[in-house]
Amino acid sequence: MTRQFLAAADNATIEVIEGDVVADGVELDATRGPSCDGVVCCALLQVLAPENAARVVRRMADWLASGGSLIVLGMGVLADDRVTPRGATVHNIIFGTLYEDGRAYTVTEYRSWMQAAGLSQIESVWLDDGRGAIRGVST
């Protein structure tokens, strides 16, 4: 589906790479080294156990070129009080019901994974639709 969307948008600068980022990682072309200017992670981490989510954040951070950004986006971002925003609180219940290790994580949890992965300038925002977004920059 992603390939079809990009073909329709006639965007040749985006490369789709398939793989299981949790089990075996997704390897980029080693001859290029870290090469992504940005990685957007949406609707993934909240279905994983904390240790797997942290591992995936580290892997995505490794893909980034210096100055590149990792953006985690979705309904699975809770404020540190764990009860706001309301949509994330409801999704926390849904994730725990549908997925064995599913849960919404707090901004602090995402921040700590990004810091452990070597990202800096970490900031979070709430979007108008209730989703949270956390961005970290590769140094």
C-alpha cells in the first residue's frame, strides 16, 4: 500500500524498506551507513512490550544520519499523569485488550527510550486530533 501511495505521489526520494524491526531488525544498505533524514513511527510501539519498544527506538535511531529526526506519532502517547489526553487513555484500554503486550506509553517513557538511543533535542506536542508526537534528533 505504501509503495502505491508513493507511486501515485510521484515521490522518488522516499525508499520503502520491509522487514520485522522487532525480531531481526531491518538492515539498511551498509555501504551508505546511517542514511535517513527522518523516520516516522506510527501505530507500532504501543503494541509492543516496553523492552521491545525500546529496542525498536534504538534501531530506528541507528538509521538516522546526523541531524535526522525520529518522530513517534499516534494515539498511544499518554501524558505523564496517565489519564490525559482522553483518547490515549481509551486507547490504552484497547491496546491492552487487543495485543498481548499492548499499552499506551507516557511522554517520559518515549523520551527515555530516545535518550538511551542517543537522540537529543527531544520535544513533544499534542496535535489537534488528540494524537501525541515526540521528536528526537540524531547527533
